[in-house]
Amino acid sequence: MKSKTEQRLDEMVQTMQRQQASEQNTEQVQLNLINAIEAEAGRTNEISPGQKLGQWFKSNFIKSPLKIVGSMGAAASFALVLFLFSASPQVSFASMASKLKQVSNFFYEATMTNAGMHLMDIRVYYRSSGELRMESYSLDNTQTPSFINIMNIGEGRGVMKLPASGESVPFSFEPNATAQSVQEDPLYWRKLILNVDPESAEPIGTKNISGTELTGYLIEQESIKTEVWVQPDSQLPMAISVTQYLESGDIGFEMKADVLYNQSFDDSLFDLN
């Protein structure tokens, strides 16, 4: 069964094929294509493949539209490219990182596995003031967290709370450092996005998640691969996948997270007392 995207593409191409290959409709298709490319280019300051394509069309065909009329296959090809630009808007990695840096807070839920075995689920609350709360849930109790870590990152203070016993254990750490290990740091993926060279982020196409077409990027660092799936409208990462590989090449630790931004958090969530 074809996806909605493929169905829309088929309908557009069939419509173009029913039209006559006139100079007027070919010029209109060409102008629509260039407008779509320029709209896409306006979302980023980088020279994207779309911008280069637009420049090429302008320099080669804007003055001689009949050069491309050969057949309605050419017009359908224009419809195809126009569809790809309009249906799946691309978000540059650099613009996404810039948007993420401006976010005041976020919440995410994640599943953590090791060698394919489910370890635990976590819920993470973060405020840009440097406050972090991580709730860890065991496999047999998804309603009450096994333990809760609350930290003030800037001050290097934290407390571990054990809901079952009501105990609280304060601890300290180096300010502005949550952890070194990818398995222990709930902000690993955020730090990676903000600090990595955008050129090292490899585009991996688009994927439909929960009815939304997302733009994907892959970041590889030593034994760790991180997939970042970006929502085009907000230009923020909506789904994160972090995979750490063993020396054998097998998958070791893996975390999959769904992220929400600019939520309303009660101050009590970050209470260190």
C-alpha cells in the first residue's frame, strides 16, 4: 500500500501528464519550482542543494523556457521536484542547533536497552536555568519511579530521592558537568547537537513519525551513533536515538527518546530539599 506522500506525488504527476505541453504551462511550472526552491532557501543561511538547483535553473532556462518542453515527462519531472521541496521541507542542522540553543525548557521520555534487553525507562525535565530532573522507572513499575535525581547543574548540587523509602541523599559534582558517560548523561544528545561541527552531521532523508514528516541527521563519534529527527515547522529535534556499539560491532547501549519543548514545569519538580 502506498504512503500518503506517494499517493500525492502520483496525483500531481498524473495531472501534469493530462495537460498540453504548451509554453505557458511549462513557464508556470518552472516559476513555481523556482519559487519553491527560494522559499526553502530562505529557511537557512547555508548554500543548500536546493539553492544550487535554483541557481542552475535560473541561469540555464529562465530566458528560454521552451528548451525544457520536449515532452510532458519533463513537466512531470518539474512537478516531482516541486513536490519534494514543498511536501518535505528540509531543515539544516545548523539552523536546528541554533533553535535548540534558544529553548527555555524541554521534557523527554526514553527507553534504555543494553544488548537488546530492556533496562529501564526515564523521564527527564530540563530548564535552561540549569535545573534537571531525571526519573527512572523499573520494568515492573512504570507508575512510581525507582529513584529520582534532581540537579542544579550550575551550582554542582544534587539530591537522589528514593520514593519507596522516602529517603533523600544529597550529592555534589563539578559545576556544569552532568556526567561523562553516554549511558549516564541525560543531556548527552543536547550537548552533542550544540557542540558538534554541523558539517559532520550526515543527512539521512526523511521519516514519518506520528503523522509528521521529519528530517533526519546522523552523527557518528567513535563507537556512538546518534540519529536526530527534526520537525520542519518548529525546526527542533522531535525524536532522538543514541546507539553505542561494542568492539565486536554488536549493539550495546541504546536510548530512544521523544522530546517536547517549552512545557510548563512546577518549581517543586526541581526542589533540592
